[in-house]
Amino acid sequence: MKNIDPTARVEDGAVIGDGVSIGPYCLVGPDVVIGANTKLVSHVNVTARTTIGENCTIYPFASLGTPPQISNYAEIPTQLVIGNNCVIREGVTMNCGSVKGGGITRVGDRGFFMNNAHVGHDCIVGNDVVFATSATLGGHCEIGNYVFMGGLTAAHQFVRIGPQVMVGGLCAVRNDVIPYGLVSGDYAHLEGLNIVGMRRRQFTRERLKAIRAFYQKLFHGRGVFAERLVKLQPLGATDPAIAEILAFIAADRRRSLCLPAEQHDHA
């Protein structure tokens, strides 16, 4: 059974799942799909080809599926897909994809987006993320699972942030952040590993010791970074997290790597 407030406007063609609640003054476009038991509290705008999963809660003045914020936007239908069990707080904005970027913006399951957070066009956001107040993504960013974005942070377009990264507050993230990294500073630099997050994911002491040793050798060892990277490749066989970091570094990328503040050689 659906519960739609009489002041809400749900256009013909919208697909509304069982148990959905649409509160006062919400606007739902004709190409929108809303999964079962999702709640739009009030004053929520959902437009374009936006799909929202099940059991989400969306708070007042969130705006989902609005056009990409690019100067050459052409009014061609594109998508925003949001997973299940997300909490989207007041004033959050998520843009649909652009044609040149593939036409789709994706947000995973169980995300918690605090007030005024923003997900730009063509971003791919993983599961179990937390975006604190006003955390912002430029277009085409890739955000891994279990990432925490601190308040008032901003990621440059095309930045990749690996799984289980913690980004401190007030950071400008201009470069790719390795999986399990901890970054902070006005212009984000790599502080170390997100040990707290890794412990929460049940990493043992032995694994943490091995990954820390690998990190120290890679980012603080002797010689040039590229040479250290080659020498450490065999360690990828010793632990899945090390293999994940090495694969992340090896992948094609538009941005350089985020490095420790004292690191001056090129990655």
C-alpha cells in the first residue's frame, strides 16, 4: 500500500513500489522508479530517469536526478541509480549522468549522505559510504566501498578514492587515494592507513602488521617511488589488501597518486 500526500505531485508513468511514502510537496517525475518501503519525507524533488532502491529515507529539499552541471549539457535522457537502504539527508543533490560520461550516475547500497552532500554527474559511488556535511564530488569520480568523506571535503573530477579510505574534513582531494588510505590537509596528502576502518572490517593484527610494513616500504622507503613499486610487486601474493593497493596503482588513471606530504618523487 502506498501513502502519497495530496499535496505531492507524482507524474503519470512513475513507478511507485509497495509501502512507499511520499510526503507533502514532493515532486516525482514520469520516468522515476521508487523501490518498496522507501520514504520521501517532504519537499523532495526526483526527476530524470532516476531509480531509487528499497528501504531508503530521503529528507526535505533533497534533489535527485537533476541535469549534469556542465556547460555543454544536451537535454538527452540520462540516469541516476541509487541502491537500497540509503539515508539521504536535507539538501543533498545527486546529478544524473552525461552522454559523454556514459549516461549514468551510480550510488550503492546503505549509503549515508549528510546534509548538503553532492554527487556529481557520472560518478560511481560504492556501498556503505558516509558523506559528512557538504562533502562534494566533481564529475566522473569513483568512490570505493566503506569510504568516509569528511565534512566540507571536495573531490576533483575524475578522482578515484579506493575502498575503506577515510578523508578528513576540509580536504581538497586532487589526486587518487589508494585503498585503505587515510588523507587529510587543505590539499589532501596521505597520512597513512585507515587502521580504525580496517579493524572494523576484522583485519587481524598479523594482517595489519604486514600491510603497514608494505606501506612504509612503498611510501617511505629508499630510492624512487617507481623503483620501490616494482620491487614490492611480489608482496601482492601475500595479502589481498596489498594486491588491491598494487592493482589500484597499476590501473589506468586520469589523476596522479595522493602521496605523503614529504614525498617529492613522482608516482
